[in-house]
Amino acid sequence: MVTCVDPNPEWRRFLKKTLANAPHVRATLVEQGAEDMAFIADGSVSAVVTTAALCSVQDADAVLLEIKRILKPGGKYYYLEHVCAEHGSFTYWGQTLAKSIWYYTVGYCDLMRHSGEAIARAGFSLVEQRYFHANLFPMFFTNYHLVGVAMK
């Protein structure tokens, strides 16, 4: 069973289209933020996956605490996030210029969020992550990415 948590009601349309191509997958969508997932029991989830999500949540630290709470012991959190680039880099300069407009036009996405640091301080028993450039021209300000896995 897959539970999708997203506050964007437009996501439901995308999910239905995706699930139509995967009839063997059972999924439900909960239209709300991930800062409070009280509808999921403590220690009941084997894995959590986020892709370009921590940039848009209101409180990344609260989301990470909820992820840790719902994971089973030994459960894993897999993530792929775009993050704040190295200070002084060309990408950082682009993020600085675009951040205000980007935030209000692209679902409250914070181009300069330090998600790797937030994940590292969230208290997981193991965190393995690496940064890389995705070369997403012309949106070069989203080039800097983080991929990793954290274990409860």
C-alpha cells in the first residue's frame, strides 16, 4: 500500500493518471501537508520517499520528525531534493536572483533551502547523502541537488 501526502489538490489528477498505468499498485492520497501525519501510526512504515518536496513544505524540520516517527525501526527515508548551491557559485547567484519570484510562482518552493543539513540534524541513526549538479538548463538555479538515504 502506498500513501501519498501532498497539500496540492492538483496532485490527485496526476496520481490517477499514473495509477491507471500501474493497476497492481494500491495508493491513497491525503491532501494535506506532511508536517502532521497523525493518520499514520508510529513505526508503521517501511520506507518514505520524497522528491523535490522539502523545498516546498512550511516546516522541513517538522516533516522530518514526522518521517522519523512513522518509520519502523530500520526503516529508510529516500530523498532527491534540489538545494541551496555552494555560496558564491554561479548557481547560488542565480538562486539569489530568482528566489522571490520562484517562491510565489512555483508552489512556495524555497530555492535556497539547506535540506541536507536539516536531514543530518533530524536524528536518524544513519544518513548517507551526496550533492550533485543536474544541469537543468535553462533553469540553472535548480541545478544543485542532493540524493540520499536516512535510516531510523
